[in-house]
Amino acid sequence: MQNPVLEAIYRRRSVRSFRPEEVSWEDLREIVRAGIWAPSGLNNQPWRFVLVRDRAIRELLAAQTIYKKVVLAAPALIVVFLDRDVMYNDLKDHQAAGACIQNMLLAAEAVGLGAVWLGQILKNEGEVRRILALDDKLSLMAVIALGCPTPTERQAKRRPLEDFILKTF
Ligand SMILES: Cc1cc2nc3c(=O)[nH]c(=O)nc-3n(C[C@H](O)[C@H](O)[C@H](O)COP(=O)(O)O)c2cc1C
């Protein structure tokens, strides 16, 4: 396949084990930049981010999820929030968050990193906000764990395309 965007979409798989090398701030900022170029309703850009490389903070966040091992193994995290002060429509703002997160997963792939979207941690949203010392106008959307992928996994499959197309006219 020739197209780099399609290549990244098809090659990307969730990565849950990482080599210990650190992730540069430059790469993290590039990934977030890709995130903020996602579409949002009324172009309200409701997303906000906390970038984490600090080991002590990662340990505190790891304790908030059953995916503790993944969070501890990842040398960097991007914690994604929506800012309620600029949200205008719950459904559409959450859709925008999803677009933003997917852009970041693809950008991670593009810079040679592996990543996984962690949602299970949302059940401890209050604790996550407390650890990061954030205002409760910020609504937790996901934690993205990132790092250099170890050469394993990437085995998630998809059902055939025809299973999903309801009708063609
Ligand atoms: C909303 C959402 C929440 C997710 N939460 C978790 C999670 O808490 N832990 C985890 O290991 N993977 C999580 N994932 C990743 C999915 O398990 C993964 O995307 C799916 O199995 C398909 O695999 P792939 O990403 O390799 O194609 C989440 C994905 C989404 C979109």
C-alpha cells in the first residue's frame, strides 16, 4: 500500500508492552499537535492534556487502574480531558474527544512509538484529577500510554467488512 495515512491506520494496533527508553517531549508535543488538529463541533477544541513522564506520577496513576502493568511499563502518558467550560453538546464533544485520541494514536505510530487507549481508569476519574491537581471542570476522557513498542502483540483482528455494512443503495 502506498498511502501513508492508510498505512498508519491499518498498521496501528494497541501496544501494551514497551522498551524502557524514554519518549522525548518533542515526540509527545508532536502527538498532541496531531490531536488538536482533530475536528470538533463549532471548532470549539474542547480537549486538554497532561503530559507525564515523571515516574512518581506514573506510579500514582497506575494504582488507579487494573491495567497497572501497562501504565508502569509505559515511559510516557498523555492524559486527555474535556474542558466543561467550552463544551457545548455532550455527545458531540465526546465524539470530538474520540477523534482527537485516534489522531494521537496514529501520530504515535507515525513517529515510531506504540500506544494504547486506556479507558478502564475512567472509573477513578476523581482520583486521577486529584493526583494531577486539576480543577473538576475537567472531565477525564482517557489515558494514552506510550513508548517504544516491544516486538510482540499487534494481533487484534477485525471481522470482515461485509459484517458492518448494513445496506448499499
Ligand atoms: C474507549 C476505549 C477504551 C479502551 N480501554 C482500554 C483499557 O482500559 N485497557 C486496554 O488495555 N485497552 C483499552 N482499549 C483498547 C482496545 O482494547 C483495543 O483498541 C481493541 O481491543 C482493538 O485492538 P487494536 O487497538 O489493537 O486494534 C480501549 C479502547 C477504546 C476505544
